[in-house]
Amino acid sequence: SAVISQKPSRDICQRGTSLTIQCQVDSQVTMMFWYRQQPGQSLTLIATANQGSEATYESGFVIDKFPISRPNLTFSTLTVSNMSPEDSSIYLCSVVGGDYTDTQYFGPGTRLTVL
Amino acid sequence: GDSVTQMEGPVTLSEEAFLTINCTYTATGYPSLFWYVQYPGEGLQLLLKATKADDKGSNKGFEATYRKETTSFHLEKGSVQVSDSAVYFCALTPYNFNKFYFGSGTKLNVKP
């Protein structure tokens, strides 16, 4: 299975600040996704990170709030901008493709608390 | 549109009891189906999958059979352990893996 790391694993931030989460996978993949999981809830897809082009955002999520970069086929970042307590969630990246064509694999998640 | 519905939790069982977590889906075409497990404080791990009708996915004593006629992919285990306590998510991808749909998750508590 894919080996995916996320940094930081957790953080506590003040409202109005921004946090950038990194996702690194151990081999090249076609697609990388970013999800949000609010406490006790299921996963909500934020966006698909596209290598070499702008991310594709789901309804309710915008680039100004959640800018995403994907400079190559093994790395992506998600920034949570101008944070409020409602942004407190677990943020998960996942990958599909390359060596992992038939399954979606998840990173360990970043647990964000906004005060 | 495509969607997944799974039974509400929490489900509380005694050790060695039989487990069933129901999952039904709505999708066009021939989706691939998955069960993921999330242990406390961790990300999601793939538990098992099935890519076509009548396939049975299995792993760690868990099984699920892709039933197209009933659009279901129920998760079963014959004898649960305390270590199986976690949240279980049913999911589907309709085609070419560019979009995944998740159920709401079912929390399983296994008591010794």
C-alpha cells in the first residue's frame, strides 16, 4: 500500500491565522485529494489537487480559503486561510494512481484546532 | 447522483459476537466498492474492496460481497474482538477513480 505522510500531525492555531499542511507520498501518483472530517462526521471532499494546473474545488469550497499546490507527482499542500473555530477538523490527503491504481489510500491526517 | 448509505451507529457488541454493518449504494454503471476502517486518532485504512458484481472482498476476518441485484455491500465478521473497535466507512467510486463517495460511518464498540 501507499506510504503517505502529513505534516504537521496536529496544531492549535489562533483565529485569523493560516496553516499549511503538507502531504508526501512514496511514489508518483495520478491524483491527490484533500478531505475534511469534522468531529464525529464522515469525510467531505475539499478539492482534487492537479499537478501542473489549478485544483478542482467541490461545491462550498473556494481557492481563497483553501489554496492548494501540487508542484510534482508526489507532493501537495493545503493551506487553511484566515481560520475560524469552524475550521477545526481533521484534514486528510489521499492518493490514487501510479503504483496505486485501484484503490484510494489515505494519509494519517492533520488534526487542527482553532481557538 | 451517486451515494452510499450505511447503518447508523454506534453498534455495541460483546467480544466474539457476529458483526453485520449494512451498506447500500446508488450509482450508475459498475462502481467499485470499499470498506475503510478508522481507528481512534488515525487516518483511514483500506479494509477490503470489490470491483465487480459477486466479488467478495476479505481481510482480517472481515468479508463483504458486492451484490448488484440488491445494490449492497454489507460488512460481516464472524467473531469480533475488542481491537476491532473503530469507525467503519463504506465507499464507492463510480468510474476511473476520480471521485469517491463515502457513507456516514458506523462506530463499532466491542466490549470484553
